[in-house]
Amino acid sequence: MSKPILITLGDPNGVGPRIAARAWARPTLRRLGLAMVGSMETFRRALREEGIHEDAVVWTPGTPLPAKGAAVWTPHGLPECEVRPGVIDADAGSQALASVEAAVAACLAGQTRAMVTAPLAKESVALRTPGFSGHTGHIAALCKAPSHCLALAHGRLWAAFATTHVALRDVPDLLTTESVSATGRLLDAALRATGLATPRIGVAGLNPHAGEHGLFGNEEITIVSPAIERLRWEGIDASGPWPADVVFPLLRAGKVDGVVCLYHDQGHPVMKTLAFDLKKNRLRGVNVTLGLPIVRTSPDHGTGFDIAWKSDADDGSLVDAIRLAHKLARHI
């Protein structure tokens, strides 16, 4: 394939470099065309510690991937840092963020077909970039996306979020009919990109029992229901507002294809529970940013500082993120 999928290595002090090396070593993934973005030295160390007896090769966007070895792009001026497993570090945060920004630029330039971001530490990045709240908003700003949202995917199960990293007390004031309907539109478009012709979207209510006709709050009446009506008018198969303890069983039963969640913890605990494989002790969920002019996915877990640079870290979620990026890139 002429255009690769970029994988940013994430925080060098976290699990990112080693799970990226492990994923690259899988023949089925390597055939998709992968290139790492980050420190060459760090990735070579990750290959060694994973027991992968292949070298890393210098690569730059716009050139063919090497026939042998792992392609690594170290963007010009990438901040240097010493790998210190499990440590919050400003230099590590700067390197991780610079890798993401370079990958976004390459995707926007049409030099790659998708990007997958290994976890970075928000606290480390914020030491040099105050106010940083995560990949999603930062990448959307770089892309100048007029409307975007975070989504979680696990196989056929999808959830998109009208708000994410904000205090719970601020959520009602941030919700509008347009923000809820915009999230529904983005989720509908993403599900169509996976091959569904007519996705069914379930919209969660904000309050217990979806407000129970105003008894426990009126946001369902004034905000959510009008958003659902707007989506239906636009030809989107939207239903609700559903209580959260109803809409997720509907999702699991296959009666809806995706859920619009109104705040972070309405959907994240459920989706991560559904995506966690107890037998294999691994999380298989994928984080997707919807509404971008590029394809961006990531594993649905953090830097794992407690197991960083140990053999415990599992690459399952990153593997799924790469596969989903490949799938979406064929449709977007």
C-alpha cells in the first residue's frame, strides 16, 4: 500500500512504545502498511525488549515503506527525552504531543491514510501546554473541524459523546439541541462508514429514568427530544430519550447500533465493561474521533504507568484500533 497508517508512540514513559512494537510484529497488521512516529531510539529499545529481531528503519512521509524492518518517522525537531518508565515528565509530554501534531499534518497533506495514537499522559503534556485536555480536542483544533466528538467502539457496539472531559456539574449547561443532534449525525456517519446502510441511533437521557416526564429534570423535554426530532427529520433513525440502563441493553441486544451519550461516565464505564475480556484479561475497545477530515483512532486505555516497559502490557486494544482505522480509511 502506498500510503501507510501512522502510529504515534505516545508517552515514551508509558506502555505505548512496547505495544506499538508488538502490534507491528503481527504479520496481518504489518501487511496493512504501518509507520511509527516518534523517537527512533525509543522504538528500537521497544523492539529489543519485545524480543523482536528486526531493526527499525528511517522513513519519511511521501516515500515508500521499507521492504524490511519497521518504518520509523522522527519528525524534524522532535523534543528529546530520557525514557523513565512510569514518570510524569514534561519532556516526555512534549515529545508525545509533537509526534501527534506531525502525524496530523501528514494526514492532512494526504501523505498517509490514517493515524492511530498510542496513549499519552495529559498531565505530562499540560506541564508545557497548559489547558491540554486530551488528544480529541487538540487534534480537532489542528484539523479545524467545525464539529467533532469522541466515540468508543467495540466490534459492532458504538457510543458517541456530546460532552467528555468536563465536570459533571457543568454538563447540563453545555448540552444544547444542536450539540446532541450533531453528535447523532456524526455517529450515524461513522456507522455508515463501517458498512451499515441505515444505522439505528439510541439517544440517552440526562436524568434518572430519562427525567420521567419532567419529574426528575426537564432536559429531556427541552433539549434531548427536540434533538431526536431534528435527527428524524434529517432522515436518521434516532430513538429516545432512553434511560441509560435501558439503551445499553438495547445496544448489546442489537436493537440499536449506536448510543448518543450525554456525558463521559454515562457511557465509558459501560463500554469498557462490555469490551473487557475477563478470560484473557484484556481491554479491546477503541477510541475514535468523529467529524475530522482524517481518520484517527486510538486504544481505549491510558499510559499504564504502573506496567510501563514491562511485559504485562497488552496490545489488544491497539490492534483493534489499527484494524478499525484501516476499515474506516477505505470509506472516508
